[in-house]
Amino acid sequence: MEEPDNRAYETHAYILAVIPPKTFLRDGRGSSGSVVQSIGEDNFTLLELVPKRGAKLRPQDRVTIERDAPSKIDHVKRRISYEDLAPESSAELPLVIEIIVTKHESKFVKFFNEAPPITTRMHSLQLLPGIGQTLMWALLEERKKGKFKSFEDIASRTKLQNPKKVVTARIVDELQGDVKRWIFVKPPITDSDRPRRSGR
């Protein structure tokens, strides 16, 4: 059976923390071996991974999680939520997200160049922390003059001094689930998203 379309498939992930055996997670399950808490590179999906025996992994390492690809990861165990993160994973999360945002800067600069209005009174740029009405209009006016080329270009042409930090903060907010709209993170799957079996 195929998974619903909004499930986030990842090919690579960044390690947040390696959780030793016998550490109990939020849901009360014990682990007989180390598990790895990680975040996907493309959709910021939080994942629990099972490492291969003897694999040496450290926070901020980038690993392949494609099936049948050479990797230090044996398999993806499950998708997890922000509440499932161990304290060391939560502490590492903003740092790792900033690494990903830096690596894929053009993707996020494109958002600043193409972000559309949501309603007649609300623009999607305003979903970013610290962007109010005045700064939103300044961003829109500047991008009319020419597309932004980088985070540095955005900062030099507007009063948004650290676009990378703003994007990172928004991604953390989305992972925490305290938002009504998702910009960069795949929204969590709910029971209504799951395919129903025939006859039920």
C-alpha cells in the first residue's frame, strides 16, 4: 500500500544525537541498542534511525538513508515528533538546521523572492519571525527592483539583518508544531491523512 502523498521521504539526514542503549524515550519504550535521532535534509523530517553495528556517528554527521545505499545506517526505524527528542537532540537541533539552511541557501532565498500573499491582509513573508508589515513591504519593494541573490544580499538591501537565523527559527517553530501554516517542514501526518482500507 502506498503512503499518503504528504509523507516526507528523505534521502539524507543529519545526526542530532546518538541515544545509548537502555535510554527510555517519551513513549516509555526501552531500546536494546543505540538509536540515532536525526533530521532529514530535504523536508526537515525528524527520524529515529538504527545504526549499523560498530558504526561511529557524531552529532552533525550527514548520513545516507536511502534503501540499499551504502551507509552507516541500517534502517529508518520511525518518524518522530519534536516531543520525542532527547534533551541533547533538542540542544543540537538549531545548529543542525542552520547547517542545512546554509548548505541550501538558494532554496530559501528563492522563498524570499517568490513568497506569495496568503490573503489580502496577510503575506507569507510575515510568517517569518520578526517580519511585520513594514519589513514585509520593504522586502516586496526590493525584490521588484531585482531578485535577491543571497542572504547577504537580503540583509544589505533591507533591515532584515540575519535572514538565515530567521529561517532557522521558523523551521524550529514548525517542528514544535506551534503553527497554523507550514512553509519549510512537511506537516505531521494525522489519522485523516492515512489511506482507509476498503470496507471500513
